[in-house]
Amino acid sequence: MILIKNGRVVDPASGIDEALDVVLEDGRIKALGKFPKTEAYEEVIDAAGKIVAPGLVDIHVHFRDPGLTYKEDIVTGAAAAAAGGYTTVVCMANTKPVVDSVETLSDLRTRARELPVQVLNAAAVTKGLKGEELTDMRALRAAGAAGFTDDGIPIADTALLFEAMKRAKELDVPISLHEEDPALIASAGINQGAVSRQLGVGGAPALAEEALVARDCALALRAGARVNIQHLSSQVSVDIIRAMKGLGASVFAEVTPQHFSLTERAVVERGTLAKVNPPLREEADRYALIRGLKDGTIDFIATDHAPHSQEEKERDLNQAPSGMIGLETALALGITNLVRKGHLTMLQLLEKMTVNPARFYKLGCGTLKVGGPADMVIFDERERWTVEAEDFRSKSRNSPFLGMELYGRVHYTICGGRVVFRREPKEK
């Protein structure tokens, strides 16, 4: 048994926010309350001055496994997740080979059993991510696919996507969509506007996102599917989703920490480290995303953890790939830029990072309840720290937040009742 003493337990699912002890036994939460230290406990964790919360859930990560493991693999990705306080993540399907067959999915599911955190997999909507033919969604679901996505590539064929949504509804699984119309994009990863003009690149306009968001919300309304609009970046997109939710569409939306923390100016300051699809946009867009989080239009905070090698990111602006790592900075960015600035309470922040994504995928995690899984994170919301490359557990270092000072540090991550991350004090 493990006893966690003196912490502030914050659980959005139950609304608990109070000083409580937590007892863990056999991978489950045995009790919440006040308990004395005894020799019955294998370990006693003193959480004084810290928050004890459900393990974080990220429904949008790239672990690059199989085929691109020089960037990341499931072992290093899981280690990065644990260091960031995550106990459950959902990997995207754009690997080599693509996760579009039972064989590829089954290999990942087998290897995931050995990982310290729960790593789930979304399978591809279309074969080879080509947008031409649907995968065998029923067989993939039976083999363990948590949901479906062609993330990284939008699905241009409207009729094909509508059919995919109907199948996802029949299987009662989510379908997640990357919304950028390539026909409207001059160059990816940088917002079309003042910064793209300054840098002499064509850029990607917000319209490229907004056009597909509008189309796919309408499809979701008619199909009745549970649809996640991934990594929102545009003010108009938020308004569209708000309106479609009002019409009864089962549309959900995610935002990344980079999109609520940075604007297009970061590309000037941080170069290719701030190049991402969809791009960082203007301050008005950033504040619209925060308003969407506040009023519930945006349901989830997801990292879109996208590792790339140093060599790839050192290419020129047009040639470097889009994407940034995010698992190890996400909670701190939420605390620094949302909670400390008064936009969200701690309960509201954690709701977007625990119970909401867990419920979307119909998982049993994301809450602290007696009898439930002992998945949790213990962190100090007031601890100030500097993002340093050598501290990352990820195989990659492509973060625009390097050198920045943030608040909120993970000290323990516990998954299935086992301590899978413990922050050791640095030697002075």
C-alpha cells in the first residue's frame, strides 16, 4: 500500500478540492480521508504544499513508432508522458507504416503492455492516409483501436468522410480531424499575415482551417458522430464550433498549450521551433481560444506532441517540418498562462486535461474515486522552473519554450498504483 499524505486533492469529476490523504492498494484507490502513518504502508509520500490530481490524459500525441523512431519511440514517448504527469495518451496513426492494418495495430498494442503509462492508439480513417478508401474500421476497433484519425492530413473527400463518421457512430468511437484545406495554403506552419510577409513566405491562412471546420461540423451534425476538431487555432473556428454545439452536433474541440500561449511572433523569435500545423496565429485568435476554454466551447487541452530531430529543425524555414514536443511542459503552461492569469481555476484547467478527454474516449480514468484506478499526478503549482533541453525525457528537443520560466512542476506520476516518475532533486 501507498499513503499520500497532506496534499490538496483536486478532482474535477467529483468537484473535490480539499486537503485529503489518499490510500492506494493493488493498483486502485482504496480510500480518501485522513489516515495516520503506520508500518502497513510500503511508501508514504508527503504531498504537503502540493496538488494531488487525476493522472493527465492526452488524446493527441505522436510517438513516431513504428518507422520514425529516430525522433521518438513508444518507450521515450511514455517516459516523456510520465514526466509531464500524463498516465494515459492516445497516439496518432501517421507512422511508417501507417496504423491502418490489424497487424500494425496489434504490434503496438502488444508492446504497449510493457510501458509505464497507458498508451492507446488511434487507427487511420483511410488506407495509407491517402483519403481515397476507408480502412476496415470494424476490424481495427476489434483489435483495440481507441478511435480513428488521419491526423496530419485533412480528408478532402466529403462523401468519404461522411461515411467514416457514420461508421464511427456505429462503432461508438471518436473520430478526430485535422482541419487545414491544402488548396488554400501557400506554405504550411506559419500564419498568413504580418509575420509571413516579414519572413517572405506564403503562409497558411486561418480560412484554410475555418472552411473545413464548418464543413465537418455540419457533417457531424447529420451523422450523429462523436467528432473531435483537433488543435484549434482560429477565432472564427471557435465561433463555428460554439454555434454547431448549439445546434446539437456532438462536436468536441481541443486546443494545444502552444496555441493558447504564443502568437505568430514566436516564429520570428524562435524560428522553426515555433513552426507548427496549424500555425500560431494573432493575439485576437489566442484570446478567442482562451474564451473558448472558459465557456466550454473547447473541451480538451491536448499537446499534439510532435518530436523532430535537431537536424530536421535546423533546416531553413520552408524545409523544416512543422511540430513541437509538449508533454513535459503542458501542465506548467496551463498553470502559467491560464490559472495564474485568472482565466481558469485549477479545477477548470484539470477538467480539460483529465476527465473531459477520458469521457470522450469512454475510459475509466480521469478521476480520483474509491475503487477507481490509482492514476494520479502530484505537482507543486507554485514552483518556478526554467525549461532546459537536458531535462527532457523525450528523444527530441524541439520546443519553442526552451529557456522560458514557467510555474508548476510535476513531482510524482503514479499509474496503476506504481510510481512511474519521481522528480529527484538536482545536485547543487
